[in-house]
Amino acid sequence: MIDQFEQPVRVPNVLEDPSLKAIAQVYAEGFLNSDGEPSGDERVEEFWSFQTDVLDAYPAMERKLVSPLVSVEEKQAILDRTIMPYASKVFGSFLKVVAAHERLDLIRVIYDVCAEENQKRAGRVPVIVRSATAVSEEKLEQIRQQLAQLLSADPVINVEIEPSLLGGLVIQVGDTVYDSSLRNRLEQLQSQLRQRYVHEIQSGRDRFSYPEGS
């Protein structure tokens, strides 16, 4: 018989329910604001380690922790056995609070918000640079300096390779996207040609149309 807790569990999606991010914000700020060590970047790094070394490495355990079929008591017992002996007091207490409020299903969303908030507090701005090919260190430094002047903050650049861009760069800062990729320029050219074609057809129709009765 298949263990009922091994069944796939649907994790909440902030795109489907934006209010989830507001809930995650409360837990993230509580975690960052709590007293004790580690603090700042080290605190967020411990959170990241929990995601990669525990949740990613042991998906069956994550399914149990987020499953509504598993009681709060059992989830806390799992944390006591597997995480508490190795976690800092701050992070351990944080996980127990999240479990007690039955919000472990939001733990990955909470991490994303927590990392973003920590960057903001440190005066850093996450930046995504997408390119069809590898970007040289010299080019990245040039981008970093330009963004530092523009944003009055320290840009933290993450490079993503997307061959479909064909060439050029796409730079994303928060919700703002600067798209200078070849793919985007080709799409814009295609759109302009299409609009010109439609305009020429319409102009031709207008030239050869006559008022009724003439």
C-alpha cells in the first residue's frame, strides 16, 4: 500500500493568490527582526541551506512537512528529530512557529521574501541579466557600475543564459525590464512591418473606393 503522505501535495502559488506573499512577508520580517545569532546574511544563508540541503535533497520529507494530512505535532516531531540538533536557536524557533501556525507549505515563498528583504535592508538590489551567451566580467562590471549610479544602491547581478534571445541583453530590476535582445528587436521589426503592411492595404482600399451613386 502506498504511503498516503507520499502522494503529491500542491504547494500554494503566489501568482494564483497574491495574498500569500503578504502572509510570507509577516513571517520573513519576524525571522529577520528576531534577536540572536546568526544575523543578516548568515541568517538568510542558514535558511537557504535548509532549502537546498534538506527540502531539495529529501523531497519525501518536504511532502510530509507541507501536507495537510500530517498533524502539527508530527511535523514538529520531524523537525525535532532532523533539524533542531543542527539548526541555530533562531532558525529552529522560527521553523517551530511556522509549523505551529500550519504555514510550512509557504516555507519557500517565505525564503524568497526573506532574501529579498535582507538585500533591501543591506542596500543591495537583485538584478537579473539574461543573455544568449556568456557575459564577460568586464561587461558585467560595466553594467554594475551603470546600475549603481542609476539605482543609488549596490546591484547584485545574477546571469541567466537564454540562447533563444539570439543576442543582446535583457536586464531585469524588480518588475522593470530593459530588453535590448536581438529577439526583441526582431519582434519589434516584425510588428512594424505588419502594421505598415496593414496600413498600405487599407490605403489601397481607400484609393479605389467610391462614394455610392457616383
